[in-house]
Amino acid sequence: MASSFIDINDIGFWAKDGFVEAMQLCLINEIENRNLDSIEWINEFKSELALQALPMIYGGMSMRLNEFLDTDERKTQIVEMLDEIIIKIDSSNSYITGSNMHEMRKRAMTILSETGKTEFKDEKEFEKTVNDSRWNESNGISDVKDRYQHSFVLLKRLINGEMSSTASSKIDYWNYY
């Protein structure tokens, strides 16, 4: 599986695209759970996360952090959501599962259709796009939920300015055991 560099101003971390998509989907889900769609930048961020979840280029996924997290207030709002997601992952065996991630992806692709960012010619193409991620075939991801949780911890550290790694740095931030 390809990896993408998730960064703010060239500081960040490498993550497998499956972890990146999980971060995108869970943030979309949390935005909707909190009914924050009325906040213009958050709604735009949500739509952009859905678009980035396609992915169009393997190993080139993005969280679009530079574009959207340009104030401390925005960073704080996203970190609060990340804290909630981390708690959900820790406290539930049904949050990070193939079937739940599949449903979140389906919602993300629906957002793309609703916003006109992507048009699906028919239901068959929509379902193919939803199924391309293969979350519905991902049995056992709850067994490695600690790795998914760690990706959110890394994202939180990045947003809080607690990372200094660049794309060429040694990848030791995944050593959390």
C-alpha cells in the first residue's frame, strides 16, 4: 500500500494511505456528528476531505491542512474533534471496523455527489467508487485499532506544532509500543 506525507508547511509524517483515508473519513463523520456544516470553512474542509478520500493519486493523498488550518481557532476545533475520535477508537470495538469505515466512505462519496465535486454516471459507478477502498472486505482492522488511533495522535501532534519531522526524516514516529 502506498504512503502519503501529511504535513503543515513541510513538517509532518508519512502514513499509509489507508490510515490517511481513515483520518479523512472519521473527521468527516465527526464534523457531521457535531452539526458543524453551517460553519463555512468546516463545510468546505469536509467536502475537500471527501474529495481527497477518492484517492486520485496513490501515495499523494492530502489532508489539506495548510489550506484550512490557518488560524489557532481552526486548529483548536479540529484538535477537539481528534480528541473525540481518539476516545471513540479507544473505547469502542465497533468504531474502527471495515463495515463502519465502509459506511463512512459511502457518506463521503455522497457528499461529493451532493456538492458537485464529482459526478457519478449511475448507481453502479457510485457503488464501485465506494467499494474501491475495500473497507467492506477489511476484516480484523479492529485488531490493529491501536495503529489507527496512533495516526490520529500523530495528526494531533502535527496540528499542535509538536512535530519536527520532514519528508526526508527518519520514520521513527510509528514506534509507539
